Amino acid sequence: MITYHGSRSISGNPIMRQYEIEDVTSRFLYETGYNPRLSLKADAEAFARYIGVRVKAAYLSDDPYSLCAVAFDEQTLYTEKGNYRLRYGDALVEKAILDRGDGALFGYGVVHAAAHFYLHSPESRGVQLSFDLIETESANHLICGIGDLLDSFEELGGDDEKEALADNFTGCVLMPKSPFKLAANAFMQKRGINRAGLTGEARVELVRELALAFNAPQFAVLLRLKKLLYI
């Protein structure tokens, strides 16, 4: 599997240029069998397995904004809905998302958890992580909520470099650059507009169309469009 050996911030998180993220995610997708000629939709769980993450749907919280949790060592995770014994590389994605029928958001949670594992696990960076987010036997894990993702959209990452990087990484997996741009450009050609015309109803329609094509949440499509300078 591809590992990251580039520079890191003072806090130990990877400092990856956009082209590096695009390159590594495209190679991951190629190696997991992604073929946009057959389907634009990436296989989120196949990607997670390739990264070494074991995914399980579980009820994490009564909060509708819970998304996923990923463990970086053996531990017991205590949540509002139950206790889970986790091993290194185990990820839980909020089952209530599936109950609501939102397969796109669930897939986003799967890839988001795998992205954190690839980018931020102790073995990949050689240092200890400690996130005091919920009581556990070990605090070496991450728990993410949908609110974190919305903050990343509003400020393109805001002040949380871990979430900004994982969100960007996830968007590149679910919406690879070349097929995503081809789809966006085809929409604009069909409408007879350029990027300056992607406002109002045209933007709403584009986001909706791309979300369906790539099986991605609409907020993630918006973030991807911003990253690629469409809006």
C-alpha cells in the first residue's frame, strides 16, 4: 500500500499539496479497481479495506450529526448507544445514517474514517496521538461529526487541519478529478454556460446532478467544486 513520507506540520499532520492528494487518491482508486467508464461511483468499503480499515455500522449517538469513529489502538469506546471493543484499524460509521436511507453520507463516513486512519494513525506517522473526545480505556482514536464537515465547507478547512485534510482526501476519493471535471464541464456545455454562470438554479442543478452521479453528499460536492475553482 502507498504510504506518505512527506513533510508534516508541528502537530504531526501531513502537509500535502493538492496535487499530492489528487495523485495518491487516484492511485488508490486504480489499485482498488475503480473504472469511471463503468461507473463514476467509487466503492467506499473496498477503499477502506485496501487502506486496512475494518468498517462496521453502529449506533454511536442520539446526536443526528454523529458520523464515524476510527481506532488507532485496542480500546473500548463508550458511546451514548453502547460500548464497543475496538482493535487497531476498526471504524464505526453511524448506523442511523443508513436508517435514514442516506447511502451517500454513509459512504462518505466510510471513506472519511479510512482517510483519518491513513493520514493520522500512529504507525503511519511514528508518534502518539491523544484525542480526549470521549471516555475510553485509551484515548487514541478520532470521532467525527457532520458538524465538522459543514465547518470545513464553510471555511474550506477552518482551523482544524486534521478535518480539513481528511475532508479533502475523502472528496478526492469519491469524486476523482478527471471524471468529476468531465461531468461538470459536460453540464456547463449542455447549459451553454461557463464557470461564471454557475450561480443560482444552475449551481443547485449541477450539485444535485454530480451528487447523484458520484454518490456523494451535496455538501461534499460543493467543497469539491470550490477546491477545483468552479465556484
